[in-house]
Amino acid sequence: MSAASGRLHEHQCNSRITKVKRGNYYPLYPGDLVKLDYVIKFIGEIRRYAVSAIDYNNEFAFSHAYSSLSSARSMDFWYEVI
């Protein structure tokens, strides 16, 4: 409702599309563009590393928690995603 005129105005929301920084590359097939990320979580005094992967094309997401973050754990995670 407008304070000046006292009339009701309908406002249409524009749909927001989240942009992914991918340059000029447009993936054609599932698995062409996969984002990997990790987050450190402290639960009490225990440290856990949550590693996640998101496929851009088909919006598939996978996450797994590890007790340590190393290249061996990263390869294990990657083989689980594939």
C-alpha cells in the first residue's frame, strides 16, 4: 500500500538467476563443470572437514566429511563422486 496515495500496488518480483563464474565456457554434458569446495567444522574440540562437489549442468551435489584434509582424502572423495 502506498503511503502517499493510499492505493495498493502490485509488485512483480524478477526471477533471480545465480551466476556462476565460468568465463565463456558453457558445459554441454553432465560432469563438464564441477565445483569442489571444503568447509572446516568444529564440533566441540573435534575438527571435521566437509568436502562438497556440485555439478553445474545437472545440479548434482555430493558431500562427505573427513577427519583430515589431505591429497589422499581428496582423491578418495573424487573417486566417490565419479
